Amino acid sequence: NPHSDLPCATEDATGSRKTMTWSRYAQLLSFTDCSGYVTRYDHDRFGQMTAVHREEGLSQYHAYDSRGQLIAVKDTQGHETRYEYNIAGDLTAVIAPD
């Protein structure tokens, strides 16, 4: 990887190879597994992961509050899990989709 010492590929004892691409800010941008399936990652200007897009057409979207805390994860089908925090920033509730 020209931007850092982060690995651009790994290979296990069986020869299975996985590749990664990184942003100049050391954020994972894509991961290709040994079967060739690619997963892409989007980040906001604060470096928080905002989306994960799998080659199979499945995506997850992450939302954060002004303190940078994860407040929601939504999937391609619209199912949303929400997270609530107290004033100290401690997680107080996880509200799963119906």
C-alpha cells in the first residue's frame, strides 16, 4: 500500500488470497475475499464508516450523532437498529427492528 504500512493482501497456508485497498487516511475502502467477492466501505469526513456494500447487493448504512456515536444501522431492506445513549455517552438502549 503506497499510503501506509497497512497490508494490501494476505495469503494463508492454503494459498487463499484476500486483498484490501485503503484511503490515504488509513480507512478500509475495499476488501476482496478469496472467492473474489468485493465489499466496499464508505466513510464520512470524520472517518466514520457510513456504508458497507457487499457484492451480493446487500448494503448497510450507519448514522452517527454530533458526538460521533453510532445511532442507527439500516440494511438494504429498510430494517433499522437504533442506539440510544445517556448524557455521559453510555449506551442505554438498542432498539432492534420489528
